[in-house]
Amino acid sequence: MYHGGGMYVLAKKLFPICRSITGAGFRQSLKILDEAIGGNILQIHSIKSGTKVYDWIVPQEWQINDAYIVTPDGEKICDFKENNLHVLNYSEGIDAEISLQELQNHLYSIEDYEDAIPYVTSYYKRRWGFCIKHKDRKKLKNGNYKVFIDAKHFDGVLNYADFIIPSTQNCKDEILISTYLCHPSMANNELSGPIVAIFLAKWLLEQKHRKYNYRFLIAPETIGSIVYINKHLKHLQKYTKAGFALSCIGDDNAYSLIHTPREDTLADKVALHTLKNKANFKEFSFLDRGGNERQFCAPLVNLPVVGVCRTRFGDYKEYHTSKDDLSLISPTSLENSLKAMQEIIMNLEINEIYKSTTFCEPNLGKRGLYHTINTVSTNSQIPLSCNFLAYCDGQNDVLDIASKLNIQAYELKDLIEKLKFHKLIL
Amino acid sequence: MYHGGGMYVLAKKLFPICRSITGAGFRQSLKILDEAIGGNILQIHSIKSGTKVYDWIVPQEWQINDAYIVTPDGEKICDFKENNLHVLNYSEGIDAEISLQELQNHLYSIEDYEDAIPYVTSYYKRRWGFCIKHKDRKKLKNGNYKVFIDAKHFDGVLNYADFIIPSTQNCKDEILISTYLCHPSMANNELSGPIVAIFLAKWLLEQKHRKYNYRFLIAPETIGSIVYINKHLKHLQKYTKAGFALSCIGDDNAYSLIHTPREDTLADKVALHTLKNKANFKEFSFLDRGGNERQFCAPLVNLPVVGVCRTRFGDYKEYHTSKDDLSLISPTSLENSLKAMQEIIMNLEINEIYKSTTFCEPNLGKRGLYHTINTVSTNSQIPLSCNFLAYCDGQNDVLDIASKLNIQAYELKDLIEKLKFHKLIL
Amino acid sequence: MYHGGGMYVLAKKLFPICRSITGAGFRQSLKILDEAIGGNILQIHSIKSGTKVYDWIVPQEWQINDAYIVTPDGEKICDFKENNLHVLNYSEGIDAEISLQELQNHLYSIEDYEDAIPYVTSYYKRRWGFCIKHKDRKKLKNGNYKVFIDAKHFDGVLNYADFIIPSTQNCKDEILISTYLCHPSMANNELSGPIVAIFLAKWLLEQKHRKYNYRFLIAPETIGSIVYINKHLKHLQKYTKAGFALSCIGDDNAYSLIHTPREDTLADKVALHTLKNKANFKEFSFLDRGGNERQFCAPLVNLPVVGVCRTRFGDYKEYHTSKDDLSLISPTSLENSLKAMQEIIMNLEINEIYKSTTFCEPNLGKRGLYHTINTVSTNSQIPLSCNFLAYCDGQNDVLDIASKLNIQAYELKDLIEKLKFHKLIL
């Protein structure tokens, strides 16, 4: 089934909203995501400003209504209503008239990418500021500027959403799908992450059989995952078999995998198995991490969570600027990313350790699983069934065997069903 | 001593016989092999048709007397007496007159190798058929053909031979040499295997010292080894330290090793150590297996048996055709293969774990094992004895150390004797 | 601080002395080394001739006063007083007139390096002899030669020196620095080893903090280290965490590391970490050993001692000849070798296993350890502190983490201090 169109429509709907780590934009976005999956699926949680979580304090809620600068010539620039990236995200309010010189201390632009408005945040130190294209900044003349930001911070809540799509087999083990949603109008980073996650959830809900429980988390970056880990650590450590942090997954470039520090968890194994043969696949160590895998893989948390991206955060020019817009993502690339995640899940679901039940090779021919005549063309070809059985020694799992056979584990599904039917594996 | 000539003579004697997995040709061949080694060495065993062995049933005995086709022009073609490959091996009998169209369903030929008669078998489904050069098949005209195969299947026995050349040291451990003998007139596959095995046995009988027992098995492919494993599994699992399945070992190309699934058994280690430096040596995973190692290495059997070939089965054009004739093997190549197997055995026999007995290096000079003068030419050369001792830590075995020293383990024999004589290793 | 000049001056002072494995030259050299470090630091030990140590007997003391040959023309050649390499080291005395033919049996020269006097020794078999440039040897005419060596062997002592620079933290663990000093007038091999060792000791004495005890050993090659191991084996095995055998460390070529047989000790790890990024660094297996690491790493001794050289012994033409003179070493290269050893020590001293104390990443910004604003330039850069913490899992040591981060462990010192101050690691 084709989903790319719907995914892109959802991106268009979410794009204009001004999100931050707290506030109305974040809540509105969660609501839209919930509707996209059918409603009443996302569990939306609130945690009070000022709550201590490990080494951190939950920050205040941020409310932004308007922001702009008026030049000495009376021109309105950096208009929040035109592009919400113009305001420093989580900025304090201000209403003043200041010199250009003073204003410069509060402007952010990129000298060697002068056509782009940068995305800048200051969550843990109060500042006010505007982000501006460098080419526009260069034109500013001396004189007095009116700076106006109608924003405030107040004790409110930080929100995040989670939901579980349950195992159909009463299994306790969980797969974690994590993504963040705190960036304002940017498309690849990060609307692509939540959108792929939501469509992955839709697909999982349609499946008749699910070995695992699937835990989805949509939270603000860093503080959101810290809040979540703080609340669920023991449970997560006990039941999470593999996790995937999705971001920057809507462009059309090669897939990237960011490993856990140990590099040997089931998440590393299944993601590598699934992605390694995709064109130009890139493998990164944990040193190249960037999203919430930073928290999930911290030493005392130590969850098996890898990062999955197309172009890794920071490795594309448009990253964290107004150029990361809807033209950077496409229905096709979103659809392909969804498919890659589905493949990862299918490879996880098929993965078991089997043991051959027969001494020596079984007589596959009598069960119709092997040719009964040996000619030159068949002679030196051992069938897949026979190769699969040869490694079913009670130690290799299906991922191990599929990697040896150089095929995707889920492609062995029919074969495994047949072998189970004939009681040739247990 | 030169054996190539005798090996080739034996090949010539065995070549014309029509063998199959059961029947008189197989028995006659075993008898000739037994004579070649001096007589009364091979223990010939019979197992009744219909006996259940694991997932298999021992097939009936096959008796073939004659087979041919008479063309509409009265010409006799596909004459079994000219080349026993002309009949589908294990074919049913037939005596009928049929159209060319019907005959075509029972003919086997190779389109892109039109000068060769293919070797085709149908053991587990009853069929009748003829194998023919493709260039001859193309000449067949419409009309009625007389097809005649004087063959029958009946409840009889399946045969195989084994024998043990005992340890001279009362050791219980065994080395297995396995080869199969069920192919009709083809030389490299498979007369080379049994011939190298028999001459290896002759050589072993001449040795004064044998650490291990050497168990030889000459059986039909697949079913023969399954029957054998069925009868001896516990013993084999308990005592087999390493095993070697020999086939396609009479041509003059590079040596090939087919690893066990685990790739780390003593058989893998010693075969790799022995063969790796031979010109163009090829290493294959268990995925590239083809002979009885398929059964010996099945998960529940799990014996340390590697395959040793020259050109691997299926990797040469003549494989399983009438072109695999006596011109494909030679006295020299058979002799060299025998030598390679002798090297493997010598490397196994020399292999032990030793521990140096002295703290620090011993004074080798006073025992005549080291120069007593240090000049420029001797200064930077540490003698082999000293290097060997440096790794005798009670953990490395002789194969490990020889691999580090980049020589064949058996080349350390004199040195080891000297060091033992001087009580420098234990 | 610059030490190269002082190191080179010390080399010039030691160079002329005729050393051997026993005797006055060795003692005189130890005294000069002791003065160089300030006096009364080296503990000089004596062990009687004839003492049994493991498989060896301590050889007699050697006293040499003069040696020369008088040619038939009355010319004095091979004059010990001109170059002490002219006499076979540890030679017997002789005073005789012999034919050229007989003399030839007692001459040592190098045919393809005819300008160099070779360095030749005969410690464990009594011989007399002279070493001569091959170009001079070729000129010798027939006739009677007077050969005179005023040397004798007598029951005396073998000497060696050791000293310990103690831990400032009451730690029992030791680092061993070993070097030998038994060669006569040669510079790189081996004056460079003792000189680097002595200046390393001077530097260690200046340090305020030393985690480890540093055990220095200056002994004759082979027999000296055997004597030492014999006396201290249990202590050395219990407390030696890493050891370094220094020789041929005064030239200006690439650094070389000679591994232990196991290749995985702390000494292997820290030396590899420190040296691997130096230009043209060379890594050798234990098969390429040559100095006292031969004894320290013998199987029953099994100490974690690697060899550290510039050009490995035997890999330079001048090795063990009169051409290994003061022109082969330089103040700069001695200084650089000292620095490399200091780096090894600093990497050892900083090496610990830390564990992050916080769940999730700590809030580094509030401690001034991280920027508080996220702009495009900072976004995709994770600070070193954060990367270091990410691997502080209680299993990786600082060397492991520094290798991942591709910097020298000691460069993490300030960072580690800060993290400890903030109680972010334990």
C-alpha cells in the first residue's frame, strides 16, 4: 500500500506550527499526529515546570504570540508571523528601542549561507534574540530599531506522548520507537521522524501477529527523553529488546545508522542487517550521535537504542535552517523510510533461534522441498532450505543465518513456516 | 617413495565399472580397493533395503545389465556398454517403442557443453532415462525409437566399507577419513577420493608411531554417510578429533578447503595451517559444501569434518559429465594430493601443547642448540628453538606456534625431539 | 625543559669506556649514570661469579688492560687503546707469535661493510680474538704476527643497579623501566637506553604526584636480567603492571614497539596508544624481540614488558659495529625519545576506569562545561566532555576512551579533573 502521499500531507499540516520544548505548538502537533493515526491512540502526559529529573529541571512553559523588528525606516523585518524561525526559540519577551550596535548582539545569522534563517535555541539560559538571513543582516543601517517579542515563560507543563501497540502473543518484551517533535518550521529535522513513526504505528496496528510490544515515544528532544527515562527506567531496562531513535529520515539520500556505544546490541544487529546492503549505507559510531539516543545510551541507562537517519543530522547544509523546508522531503522518500523501518521490524519479528530436529540432513525431496533428480544444473546448488537448516544449531539466530546467506531475514519467512510445518526445526 | 603411478593404475582399473549407491558395481569396486591395500583390510558392511535411518529409508539394490536406444534408422545409440553414463543412474527398466516426442522427456543432455554426456541420477523417485551428448540429441529424427533398459530394483543391501588403523599409543581419539564411491565412470569425481584415501591408509600402516586411530570410511554419498552416522554417532562424537572428506582431489589445480559451519575445529585449523601457503589455495565456507561433510556437520551430528578438494565440485566444467575422465587426473596430481594429506596427518600427529620448563630463556649454547659467539651475522637472528620456546606457555599448541613461525608444524619435529631430550619442554 | 644537550653530554662521557657483562668498565659506567641523576640514587648490587641462576651460571669477572697485534712490518694494529671494539669482548689473554694463517682464525670482520669494526662477544665459551675493519684485514701480508691481549678472567662479581622512585599515593603497583649497559664503545646500542632511562627517572623525581612506583633496572644484557628475575620474580609478577625495555632509542628514525607474546597487556596497550600515531611507527611481534624483554616475557616469567626502540636492533646497518658512534645519536633525537617515554608514563598515570554518576547526560551547560546556546555552528558538535562521559561505563578505561576519541589519554587530564570536581564521574 502506498503511504507517501498521506505522509507528505501530514508534513504540510504540521510544518507551519511554532513548536518548542514546551508550549501550545507542541500540544497542537501531538493532537494532529493523534488524528493521523485515528484518534485516541497517543497518551499525552504533562509534567510540571520545575520538576527535578536526574541532573535537570523541567523548564517553564513558553508562550509566544508575536515577534518582529522595525527598522529605522519603519520596515517590519524578522516577522515571526512570516517565519517562526525568526525568533530565537524559547526567547524572553522584549519591547524596546535600541541601536543597531546593541541589536547585533541579539541577532543570529550564517555568514556562509546567507540565504538561510538559522534555527537557534536557548533553553537553559534566558536570552532574547532574532534569527535573520545574513544577506538581510548586512543591509541593516545605523539607527534605532524597535524590537518586539510578545513571549513569556510561566510555570506550566512539559508534554510528551507515548503509546503501546501490544504483542498478540502475550510477550512482555518491547521494541522502542522514539522520535522528537520540538523543532519549529523545519521538515526533515524533525517532522520526518514523527511522521515515519506514526505511519509505522498505523502499519503495526494492521498486523495480525506481533511478537513484541511496540512502545512509541514522541517527546521534546533531550529533556523529554530524560523525563521519560526518569519515569520508566526500570521497566525500559527490563523489557526493551531494541530501540530506534528516528530523525532526519525524510530526505532521499543514503541510510545512516548510529550505533550504540557497545555496538553489539540487538538494535545494532538488526539495523545493520537491514540497512547494510542499501545503496551508500553509512555506519556511524556513537561518537556521531545527535538525538535522543544520547540519553537512552548513557552509561547508567544503557538501553539498546540506535539512531536511524537518512542523511545524518549536521551532515546536510540545510540542517537547522529555514532551508530545511518541505522541498527537502518528498512522498517517495518518506515512503521509502517507512519501508526501511518496516523491514527492520519484520526482521525483528522473524528473528528466533531454531534448532534442526533431524540427525543428518532431512530428506527434503520427499516433502517437495528439493528436486528429486540430480542433473548438471542442480548438482552444485544446495537449496536455501538446506543451507538454512545447516546453521540451525540452537545458537545462531535467524539474523545470523540470513546474514550468512546474504538475504534479509524476513525473506526467510515462508521457508521457516514450511520447515516448522514439517517439524524440521523447533 | 613415489606412488603416483600405482594410484593412476588403480584409477584405470576402477574407471570402467558402473557404480551406483547400491549394487554389484559398488561391491566390485570395494574389492579392488581392498586388494590395492593388501587384502582383508576393508570391513565391508551390508544394510538391508528398507531400513529406516533417521529421516531416510535405505533404497533398494539396483541391478543393470544393458541399455540402449535403437533409432528409426536401426542405429544403436546411448549404448550402456560403450559408456555407462548413457543410462540415467538408478533407472527403472524399460522395453518399448516410443515416438521421438515421448523419448525427449526421458533424455538428458547439456545444451552448452554438447560434446559431453551428463551424469544424472534419480534415487528417490523412480524414473527411466538416457543421457546423451547434446550434439547427438540434435540429430535425432522423428520416428519410432526402441528404448531398452535391462535394469531392476529389488530388496537387497546397501554396502559400505570401513577400517581402523590403530594408534600405537593406546590413544582412544580418532581421525576420520571419509570418501564416497557411488559414481560410475568418472575419474576426478570420484575415483580420486577413494584412491587418495587408500594410499593414505597404506602409508599410515607403514608408520611406526601413530598417536591417533585412523578411521576410514568408503560409502555411497549421502545415504551411505547417514547410515554410518546412524550406527556410530555416539562413538564418533566422543572420539573424532578431526575428519576429512575427500573428493575431486585428483586434478592438478589449487587446493580447496571447505570449512565446518563453526570454522574453528581442529580439522579447520590443521587443514588451513597445512594448505594455506600452497599456490592459489582457496578457502570456502560451509555454504559451499557438497560431499559427505554435509551429513557429518549437520547441527545434531556436529562432527569436526572439513572437505578437502583440488578444484571444488561444480567449479570445473567437466564435473558430473563424461569429460571427467582419466585425462583429468594424473599420476603427479594424485601423488601431490596424497602428500598434502600426509602433511595434514603429520601436522596432527606433531600437535601437542608444551610448556617451557625453565624460568627465563635456557642456556641453549651449552647444549649445542645455539651459537656461542655473537657476531654481526648472528646477532639479530634468534634461533628457531628459542622462538619455539618463547611461545610454549601451556596454551598455544604446536599448530599455533608453527603458524606464528610461518612453517609447517611437522617441520618442528626434530626440534621438538631435541627440546624434549634436554627436558626444556614438558 | 630542554634535556637533549645534557643527554648528549652524558653519552659522550660514557662512550669511551670499555664495558662488558662484568668488570670495571660496567661499574664505572654505573657510577657516571648515578652522578648524572644526582648521586646515591642507583643501588648497585654484586653477585658472585659461579652463582647458579636458573639454567645459567654467573660468569667470571673480566679484566682487560691492553690488546694489540704487531704485524711482520712492526706496525701496531687492532690497538685496544684506539678502539676497544678491536678486542673480542670477554676475550682470553694471549701473548704469542703466530702465522697469518693461524691469526685468521681469530680475526672478525665484515666483508660487505669493510670500513666498520664489528662488535663480537664470546661469553660462554673461552676464545681469544680481534675485530678488524675488513679493508685492513685484506692488507695483511704473510709472516709472523705478535698477538697480545692483556686480559684475565677471575672469580669476582657481576654488577647491576636498580632503584625505585616511589608512588606518592602508597600504591603497591610498579612500572618497570629496564635497560642494559654491557656494550663497549657504541652509542645507539646501547648508551641511548640507559641515558633515556636516567633522564626519565630525573623527570619522575620532579613530579609531585606519582600513582605508581617506578622500578628502574640497569643490568648487563641477558645474564643481568636473569639474575634480577631470579632474585625478584614473585615480587615482579605480583606488582608489575607494565614494563618497558629501552634500547636503540637514540637515533632519529620512526618509533618501534616490540610486543609481548600475548600482545594484550597494559604495556602493549599503553605503548601502542602512545606511539601509533607517530610518523612511520612500526609494530613488531615478539618474534622480533632482541633485548631483555626476551627474559621478562619468557613463558614462566610472563611479565608485561614491551620493547621500545627507534630503529629496531639489527634493522640499521651500523648496529653492533664501530659505526654505531656518537654521530648516530643526537641531542634532539634523545630528547624526543625521552618525551615519548614521558607520554607513555603520563598515559599510564591518567589511566583509570571511571563511571558516569548521572542517569542520562548531565546538564553540562549549568556547570559551564557546554555552550548554553544552540546555533548552527554548535549544533552538530558534541563536546569532548560529553563524548568522554558517554563511554564512562565502568568497563572502558581512559586509554580505551582516548583511543576512540583519537587523542592521547594524558590530554584528557584537565577534563577528567573538572568532571571529578563536579562529581560527574567516580
